[in-house]
Amino acid sequence: MEPVRDKALKSGASKVYIEDLVEEFVTDYVFPVLKAGAIYEKKYLLGTSFARPLMAKKMVEIALKEGAVAICHGATGKGNDQVRFELGVKAFNPNLKVIAPWREWSIRSREEAIDYANSHGIDIPVSKEKIYSSDRNIWHISHEGGDLEDPANEPQNHLYMLTVPPEEAPDQPAYVEVGFQAGIPVSIDGQTYPPVELLTELNRIGGANGVGIVSMVENRLVGMKSRGVYETPGGTILYTAHEELERLTLDRRTLQFKEQVALKYAELVYDGNWFSKLKTALDAFVDVTQETVTGSVRVKLYKGSCTAVASRSPYSLYSEELATFGADEIYSQKDAEGFINLFGLPLKVQALLNRKIGAIKE
């Protein structure tokens, strides 16, 4: 992280804090969203969204330690991050002033920002030739800008940093078995890993097999649509495995209601409401559902695809004896007739009424 320190000092900082937040990020931000099964608009695994609340929290802590009266962030006036940062600040210290240069200065484009940085001797990882805006953490990397701003353009292979292009992935499938304890991933192929090491290893495995690339046009909170490309190799494996284990261990009503909760949960996280009371309440619901989400799932990776192919759990609600098409001793198929008659009774009553009032002709 020394280049970060150097850049900060060259940019005019009088003091620099570099905090190692990776483990806290994985355990307190990544895993709760994974347990919730939250995905924004069916595609985005929220990698930038849930990083900002932690950053805001730490910025407030440092501001208080230093006696600062304001916090500054570099988010633009068009994006979601300005909201996420500032809601985080408000949640911990609403008296802090927020300074957002992009909403105040005369620079109007990324090209002008590059010229400004170059004229002041500030090293930046982008150029006018490679002008993508990228945000990276242990969960994912996002890409925006440049030719990606036209949704008609397919992302070019040189863009990817965590993932090999699917067509360049191995010609043979790879298999990985992920173990969970109460909804939290704890092992790979039977070997226990700490949270950070587990995600790092799954990133390596998924990335090598072209897994986790998403290109999408999404609805930003501020009202416009934007086009982004995301790489989330390890996260894609975890979501696939976790969803399959829930199918094995959760009853129908709980699973279906949890799917509804996941939509609202994803919206709250995307919109920067990480520290809201509703989010805290939904976490409590999710934690109850995860009490039996323990077991393992075998996932098949092949040239960008990620498919759960086998699962097992000591809390499995699947009964082969009940589900078999062979002979069994515990299920009477005659019972289905009475169930259908009762289940279909409202339809029968409606049909009789329709016939009585002439809505159905003989």
C-alpha cells in the first residue's frame, strides 16, 4: 500500500492513514449480503455498494481522532457512491461537513481530471487511451467509462483483471466443493479456510475458469441508467453454492419469502442504507433462516459457467423415500385426491357460480 501513501502525500495530504480492513469487510459486509442472497437487478453482486459503508465508518472514526470538521470524498455528482459515503457519515456523525469537489470545481470530465493530475505531478492508473473507471476490492472489480458507455459495445478481453476470458479458460471443467456453517462459507474441498483466505482461493479458481463476468445496464439511484462490467469470480461461486444449499435446507414458504426480502435487501445496500433500521431488521430475519444452512455444495466451472451439481446437509429437507418414483411405504398416493379437491375448491365454486349466472355456456 506504499504507493497509496506516496500518492496521498504528493496530492497535498499532511497525514496518511492506511487501514487493513479486509477481514472486517469480508466477515461483516460480504457475508451478511451473501446470506441474504441479495443481488441488485438480478446481476450485480454489490461489490462496490457494501464497501462504501465501511469506508465511511472508518473515515468518521479518523475524523474524530484528528479533530476534523469535514470529510471529503471523490465521488462524482452523477453516481451512487456520493450517496453511500454521505449516508454513512450521517449515520455516525451528522455534524461533520461533507466536501465533494466533483460537485463544486470547474472540472467537468474525466479527461480534464487526467490533465489536472498530470499537471500537478500526481500519478494515476488511467490515461486518455485507457480511461476506464475501475473500483477493486477482495470481492470484485468494476469497470465503467470509455467504450463501455455505449451498451452496443461488447467488453474487450483486455479489460479483465481478475478473470480470464471464458473462451480462453481450460477445455476441461473444474469442480470445487464449498462447505457452509449456518450460511457462512468455511471450507473448500473439505479443507477449512479463514474468511479472507477462502475468498482469495475461490477468486483464483473462479478467475482461472472465466467465471463471474457480468455486463449490465443498471438503474442508478440518482435516476439515470449506466453501463458497467463486473468481475466477481469467487463471489459467483459462493452465491451459486449458497443458493443451492438453501434449496435443500429451507422450506417452501421460508425460501419464497426470503427471495422477496433479498430484493429489498439489495435495494437498501445499493442505495447506501447499510446502517438503516430496516436493514438491521432484515439481517435478524436472515440470520434465523440461516440456522440450518449447513452442508456442502459441489460446483462445476466451465468456460464462464458456474453450476451447482450436488449438495448435502445434515439438515436436508429432501427425503428420497418420499420423492422416489419407486415403491415406498410412507406416502399414500390416494391422499392426493382429497388434497386436490380441497385445494381446487375455490375454482369449483367459481365455476358453479359462472354456470349459474350464464357466464359459462353449456
